[in-house]
Amino acid sequence: ELKDDNASVIHLPQGLRAAWFNLTKIMGPDGTFSDGGLSKRDVLRTAVIAQRFKTLAVVFRPDFNRTFVSVHLKGSINKTTIVRIAFNFSVDTNKPLSKVSVPVPLLNQTLSNGTSA
């Protein structure tokens, strides 16, 4: 079970069925991910890391109450700098998202304290 009580928490808008997190500012254009994982939660349908674009995409199952998910990623910016990223997000897919666009907080600002070299 992955859990980091000290990691940042991102609250996704209620009803969201998919999300992606842009990790480019943390990893840089030449960074690579070597390991990672998400806590096992029934609300998670699938998750994938795009090495080329430095993004984490997550798809959720419908009809789940607020659930917290922990994310841990490890990678390198260059051959000598190891980066560990940890954050938590909450998702509630129980009600449909309204048709109004709801901005998600900037992940890079939220995670600025959660990285280490």
C-alpha cells in the first residue's frame, strides 16, 4: 500500500472521469521515469505514464464516492540526478461533472515541495 501523509493533496473536481498531470517542469525535457505506482483503489480504471510528454494520465470508474489515491514516481533528470515525486489526489465520480469547465490547480506549483534530488 502506497501512502505518504506528507505529500501534497490535489482535489479533483467532482464528477471527473479522467485526468492528466503534467510533470514536464519537474522532469525537464530529457528526464525519464524508471519506477512508480499508484495506490490500489477500485475507482482507478487505468493509469499510464507518457515518457515522451512527461505526463501521468488516469481514467476513473463512475459512481465512486470521494477516494484518495497516492502516487509515487521515480526518475532521473540526467544520469546523476534522481528525482522522487509523491503526491495524493482525491476523486469523486459519484455525480456527473457540470458542463462548466473547472480548472485544476497547477500540479507543478503543488509539487514544488514534494520533489527531491
